[in-house]
Amino acid sequence: MFHFNHFNFNVLNLEKSLQFYQEALGLHEVRRKEAEDGSFILVYLGDSNGDFTLELTWLRDRVEKYDLGDEEFHLAFVTDQYEEAYKKHKEMGVILFENPEMGIYFIGDPDGYWIEIIPV
């Protein structure tokens, strides 16, 4: 009866975030909604493999960094190119935490959100 549609991250610099998600994870814009008064922009990113999207919300009047609390929440991606992804993320300098015992690692986006990378 229900299925996932999207998850939201609020971002301070939309262009910087779009560049990060394209470069780090290969996500691309699937739709955009802009307020008529310019007060917000919503950009939905997809991976071409399903309907689930990541919504990036930019608010014109927001200038202070978002409080992410204890950063216990995260978004996770599975990849069949784990070693290549790890090398790329290492070169980008975005790896925040590695857990070799579990075979996973986490990267951080420009706003400090954590993203888990999992091998197939």
C-alpha cells in the first residue's frame, strides 16, 4: 500500500551540493520546483534505477548551518563498484568514517550529512 518516494536534506549552497551528489554518487536532477517569490528551490535527484529520490531543499533566507544533532541518521547507497567508489571518495577527501570489519564506509556531503557506502 505504501512505498518510499523521497528523502530530504536541507542545503545551504544548492550548486555545491548538486555538484557533490553528481560527482560522488552519480545522481542527477529528475525534477525541480522553484517558489514564484524565489524563497525556496526543491531539487529531486535520482539514480536511474528506481523511483526513490533525494530532495535537496534550498531556502533563500537560510544563512546559518543546519543543526544535524548527533548525526545518527544517514542515507545509504549500495554499489557493485565498491573499490572504485572508495578510491574516488578517498581522492575527493570526503570519507568521514571507515568500518573495515563491516566492510562499509561513510562519506560526508557539503552540509555535513553522512552517507553510507555498502558493497553488494
